[in-house]
Amino acid sequence: MAHHHPHHAEAPPEGFADQAAHQRYRETFKVTVIGSVVDLALGVAKIVVGLIAHSQALIADGVHSLSDLGTDFIVLYAAKHAHREADAAHPYGHRRIETVATVILGTALIAVGIGIGWDAAYRLFNPDLLLQPTMLAIVVAAISVVSKEAIYHYTMHYAKKYRSKMLRANAWHSRTDAISSVVVIIGVAGTMAGLPYLDAIAAIIVAAMVAKIGWGLAWHAVQELIDTGLEQEQVDKIRQTILDVDGVKSMHMLRTRRMGGDALADVHIQVSPRISVSEGHHIGETVRKTLIDTFDEMADVTVHIDPEDDEATPPCEGLPLRGEVLQRLRDSWAGIPAAAHLENVSLHYLHGRIHLELFLPLHALDDPEHAQETTRALIAASKGLPEIGEVVVHYR
């Protein structure tokens, strides 16, 4: 079985799995802190101006911005702990902390959307509570659109660089804030034009949009937590890449899953049943390395080597292991003098039987012309054991 054993040129900072993990954390921290400063400034400004300019939609948008600030702290916490090195309690590392954080971020978006929508609907059905916004609300909303869209692209750049669903979720928090500000501008402008209900309706649209994005992010993160496989198109490419490796006859039981921004896979490959253990291992290592080199997101691959298709042939479970087999064979060969000179006995567990290859030096025979007779004797004695299948004798 082949495993991925990472090597590092220098020791990583204390608490981090490697230098790459430390770099990833530093850049995630920088992106998130910058976003936090913008969220705080915009959230406070929109709420204050929303109260002054009498815009319910702008106030709702400000709450949305402050919710982004709250989720920024979740991202900072998760980013630090998700990149910690593996330990005895977490042998596969801590990347799933990012996934849990994404679920929390998505759930927070849903909650914010429900809250904004509930308040707007309440005001909509109570006309005396409707607000009359002023031009100041449009100005602040426009500033929000530009700044939050810039933060979205900035954060998404690093989300793609590190294949981080958590950063992607946080980027969408910023984009929904920008889009909601566009809706606010439309609503405020409509209300100022004499349509008093439009501001509240705009807030409801914002709420629905925020909740929808939150649901999508949380749902995909939950799929990762329950080990949903990669997309079928990606799995098909992985399958073909494995089959293209020299020495792989066929494959089955290909399983994939995600952990944070990484993909993991394990697979059974079938190789020729008569090759050496070392050649089978080398083929497995080649499969592992090829997948990791070909697919950027592939972080680890476990390869199980099969000498036959164990899904379609009789199982070899229950057959005795080498020590017991050799002891019983020696008892069966007791009357064959040449058997004492066997140099090697290869056992092949195939089709529910044990097949033998016996290697005997010619000098062990009193007369080389007796080789055929010795061969027949060894085969007959070996097949006296019920689990023995094919027997081949080699002289050298």
C-alpha cells in the first residue's frame, strides 16, 4: 500500500503543519483583518446614516455589514487552528475546522437574512412605521457598493489561491453586502420618488438574497463533513489517469472526499499477479505521485494493490499464512529428498487457492535426468493439501 509522506526543507513555525500552512494562515489573516476594518467602518456608517436619513433598507444593510465583522472573527479563529499540525488526537490534521467554520458562516447569513426580512415585512404591513429616506442614504450605499465589491475580489483571489471554501464564503459575505447596497439604492430612490413601500420591499429582497447565499454555502460545507465525493467529471479524470499508469491492469473501489481545500482519494488497483512485491509497490507509488502531480487539489492518495479483481473472484479469506503452509508442505514432502534443498517457495493467493512456485537447484538432484520424476513427486505431494492449486517447479 502506498502512502504520501511529505518532506519539508525547513522546520515550520511552532504549531503549524509546514511552511505552506504558515504562509496560508498569514495571508488569510491579512485579508480578513482588512475586510474587518472595512466591515466595521461601513456597518457603523450605514446604521448611523440610515437612522439620520430614515432608510430602513440602509439600516438593514448596516446590520449585514456588522454580521460580516462577526464572521471575520470566526474566520480568523478557524484559519489559525485549521493549519495546526496533525497530532495524536487528530492524525489527519485540523482542516475540517475550516469546513465547520463555513457551516457557521452560512448559518449566520441565513439568520441575518431571516432577521432583516422579518423586520421589513413587519414594517411593510404597518404603514405608519415606514420610513422616508433621503439622498444621504444613496451616497453611503454607493460607497458601500464600491468598497465591498473590492473586498470581495481581494478575498476571492486568496480563496482561489488556497482553494479555501471558508475564504470563499467570507468573500460572498462581502459581495452580498455590495449587491444588497445596490438594492438599497434602488429602494431609496423609489421611495424618494413617491413609492413609500419600495424601501421595505428592497430590504426583503436583500434578506432573501442573503439567506439564499448562506444556504448554499452551509449545504456544500455539510456535504464535505459527511464525506461526499468529488464531482463525477473530476472522478472520471482521476480514474483515467490511474488507468494510464504502466502496470495498472484495472481498478475499482475509487473513493474520494474533501478536507478543507484539499481532495483525498483511495483506490484499489489490479496488477499482474506474478510480479514481485517491490514492483507492485512501485506501481502503487507511481499512481499516487501521478495523481498528486496532475491534480492541484489532491493532497493524499492511498493505493491498495490487488493481484486480481477481488470483487469478481473467490475470496482468499481463511487460507493459512506462509508459516503454516510451509510446515504442512514440509510434512508432505518428507519422502522427497530433493525438497530439503529448495531455495525458495513463492506463494500466490489467487482465486481462493494457494498457487506454488518451487525453486530447486539442479545440483540437488542425484541425476539431472530425474528432474521430471522429482517434479511430479513435488506436485503430487503439494496438491495433497486441499488449499493448494497450481504448482510449478523451477530448476536453476
